[in-house]
Amino acid sequence: MKNFAAPWLELIEKRLWAKVLFAIALGLVVGFMLQTFEPLFDKDIFNAVANLLSLPGKIFIKLVQMVMVALIVSSIISGITGSNLEELKTIGLRSVLYFVGTTIFSVSIAGLVTWWLQPGKYMQADAVSGAENGSLPVMSNVEATKFNLDFIVNLIPSNPLQAMLTGDMLSLVIFSVIIGIAILQIKRDQANTVIRFTDALQQICLQVVNFAMKIVPVAVFGIMASLIVTTGKSSFMGIGVYVGAVVLSLVLVILLYLSILTFYVKQNPFQFLSNSVDSLLIAFSTTSSAAAMPVSMKIAEEKMSINPKVSKIIIPLGATINMDGTAVYQCVSFLFIIQAYDIPLSLSMIGLSMFTIVMASIGTPAVPGAGMIVLASVLQNAGIPAESILLIVGIERILGMLRAPVNVLGDLTACQFFNKQLK
């Protein structure tokens, strides 16, 4: 028995992904055990245990969020100032078009899958009227709202400090890009002071993330155990067809990434997935692609041999605007809700809502729960009460664990794509 366990224990000790997998499994076991014995405990004590289990995970997320703004700003500025204008034309502008293109493809796939499976129709009889947390609002007289293009102007922050305080990541990305390009336009000896500062700031942020990574296994264990304790077993058997539509759409998006790697980059997709596993598991367990960003940068440069000029621009930029997994979730959820309530939206309104989802996903913060908030705004934009989101709130966390790795995989695929263009 000892000889059998020895290599596994050694693997868990040396590999972060193995530690994370072990922590996930242990968290599930402990969570289900506690859920089984729930009737024996006072409700307040049970809730206190759940909060205690989730504490390491909350600390990990807070540590990452603490440096996320500084890391994104410094990484983008460092990436731009380490390039020249020709390289920026190749990477910067094209990367935005690339990200928007893959997001449109992802939303289109999700829309087709959802209309094919019709998951909302399975909820018509019972689930809508008997949803948890009381009755849901009655949908009637839903009218299309006008799409406001002022958001384009508002992307440019009039006060960058306010954008930092409010966590408006898309505005910060635009601010960082403008500052980085401006630095390239001034004399090099004048720019060097700023360049050295942003490089040092980036390294400081990465060091803080390294501190946070020390508690990842404990954080993952607590997150998984707390998830089972607070949501119960029913969350894993919830709305099967709806979850199936999300999963199938995400799988098709992953196949798009692997096709890009196979036919354009000419890389073995299995080797790519093997190199990406640490970052994917962190995104899966924390439901945050932002939490995996520092690991993704390390993987891109050390395991995939990506040019730092590419990784320092693509990874932070992708962590902010490349949210294909989130776009899939929002699209399927939106169509699922209008199907469940049998809301008669016109094709033009549905098309406008899909466009809103594409634009909204670009600005979705890469932190847990942000996708749900953006989805509520998309529903309101279509004239649908945001309270309808209660229909899916119970399994949002589970779906977040599935879509976050897709966001990360999209960023690493983009790194490979643009790295080939530099060669």
C-alpha cells in the first residue's frame, strides 16, 4: 500500500495541479459528509462552519483582487513599451478584432445550441411557478428598449482613479493602452523612468500573487466544501438541459480554440492542454479567470515559449475583454429565461440582445459572480425584469466553474496565435 501511494503523494507534493485536484476531491467529500449530517446541527452552527470553510478562498480572491488593477495596468504598459509601433499594429489592434471575432462566434454557437435544445420548454410546467425564494415576476408586455451607443464614449475614463476604485477594467485597459502608446512617443531617456517603475510594479504584484498561490490548495478545498454545504446536492442535479446547453456550447468553443492551434499554429493540442492545466484548474476552482492570470503569464512564457512582448499584452488584455465562456453562459441563460417564461421577443430584439451580450461580456470583470450581474443588465436592456434571474441563481456557481477555464484557454490560444504572427 505504501509503495502504491508513494508516487501519488510525490506528484501531489510537486505539482500544483495535482494539489488542486486533490483539494477539489477532498472538499467534495467533506462537503457531502457535512451536508448529510446537516439535520443534526443547529442552522446557525452549520452556517458558521460553511463560512469558516470558505474563509481561505475569500482570502485568496482578496489577495489577487488587491493587486489586479495594478497588475493589469503595469503589464499592459510594460508590454507596449517593450514593443515598437509596428509590433503594436500587429498585436494590439488585431488582438481586439480577434477577441471580438471569437466572442461573436461563441455567442452564435450558444444561440444555435440553445434554440436546438430548447431548455426553457422543460421548465414551463413546474419550475417557473415553483422556483426557490418565492414566486417569480409575471412577464408581460415586454418591449424592446433602445440601444444606447454612449457606452463607446464612456469607455474612455474621464477619471482613471475613479475607474480603479470602481473596478472598471475595460476603461483601465483603454487608459493603459493610451498611456503606453504615449510613452513610446517621448524620448527614450525620459520614458525609461516610467518604464522601470511599471516593470518593478508588475514584479511586485506577481510576488504578491506568489504569496497567494501558497494557499491555493487550502482555498480550493474550502471553496468546494462550502459550495456543497451551502447549495446542497440538488445543485448538481439541477436544470439538466440548461446545464447541458451551456456545457455543449463551451465544448464547441474549446474545439474552435483547438482547431486554431492545430491548423494555424501547427501545435499539438494535447500538449497545449497539458501545459495549460495549472491555470485551468485555478480558474475552475476559484471561478475566476483573473485569479489565473499570473499563472497564465508564467505558463505562456516558460512552458509555451511565448514571446514576452505577446504575453504581456495578450494575457492582461484577454483577462479583461476576452470572455468567450462568460458570453456563452450569458447567451444560453438569456434564451433559457425567455423560453421558460414564453416571452415573445422579436428576432430584431433577440439580435440586439445578442449584440448587447457580446459588448457586455467584453467589459465583464474577471471575478466570481460578475457574469450574473452583467446578465441581469442584459435582461433589463431587453425589458425583462432582472428578478427572473432567480430561476438560475442556484447553479450560477457551478457554471462559473465551467466557463472560467474557457476564458483562460481563450487567452492562451490567442497568445499562440499572435506569437506565430511575430515569427
